[in-house]
Amino acid sequence: MQNLPDLAKLSHVQKDDLIRALFSLQSQVRELVTQMAVLQERINQLEGRLALNSKTPASRHQATD
């Protein structure tokens, strides 16, 4: 992980560039958090199915031909 630069030594342009980069990253983090929530909900649904399947007798797990 990079260390925070000495902000007092950055030029106005460098600070502007840093702020723009942070805004871009903030947007990406927001999107990833949303995706993570969707995936967590899907995991919860699948775990619920597994729990139901584990309560089903073994004969019902076999495929019918």
C-alpha cells in the first residue's frame, strides 16, 4: 500500500489530480459494494437451498430416469 504523499508539498494541479482520482475510485467502490450485496444475497439463497436439500431424504436426491 502506498503512503500518503506530503500534501503540503503537492502543487495545486497535483492536488486536483489526486481529488479526481479519488472521485473515480469512490465511484468504483460504490459499484463494487453494490455488486457484493447482490452476490451475498445470492449466496444466502443458495445456502438456503442447500439447507432444504440436506433435510430431504436421500431417495429424493436421486434423478429419475
